[in-house]
Amino acid sequence: MKHILILLMMVIIISCNNDTPEKLQNLIQQKLLERKTIFLQNKYDDCKRSLMSRVQLEVDSTLSFGSKYLKFDSITVPHDTNRPLKPEISFPQFNKPERPKSDSIIIK
């Protein structure tokens, strides 16, 4: 067991000394690229989330305004519609009842 530990320590020490500046530079560049990618992805996600929030707010206000406009539009008659003329109707046999002269109702 003692010999295996010593051998393992020697392998570790030799492997650590094998690092060349090119290998280190490549590892540094890889780590930098990974961190840049993660950073840019996080920024992109934050920007997209913020943009979607603003778009959702704008859509909600537009839909709210549109529904109110449609509600009022269905109640009122638009000004640009052509209304038919009032027809002249007469009933020759109809006699209009006479109203009493006073303002109060007479109960008999």
C-alpha cells in the first residue's frame, strides 16, 4: 500500500510538471470562452425577459382600450351611418284623446 501511494504521488508530480505554456494558454482560453458564453447567455435571457414584460404590458393596455372602445361602439350609433328618413304615417280614424286642463289626475 505504501508503494502504491508513493507511485501515485510521483505520477501526480510528473503530470503537474508536464504543463507547457501552450497548454495553459489553451485552457485559459477555453475557460474564458465558457464564461463569456455563460455571461452573454444570461444577459440575453435578462434582456429577452424584460422585453417580453414590456410587450405584455403594451398588449394588455391595447386590449383593454380596444375592449372598452368596442363596448362603447356597440352602444352608440356611429356618426357616419346613413339613417333612414322618418316616414309620414297618418291614421285618419284615430281621434286623439283630450287631456284635462289641470295638472292633477282626477280620480272618480
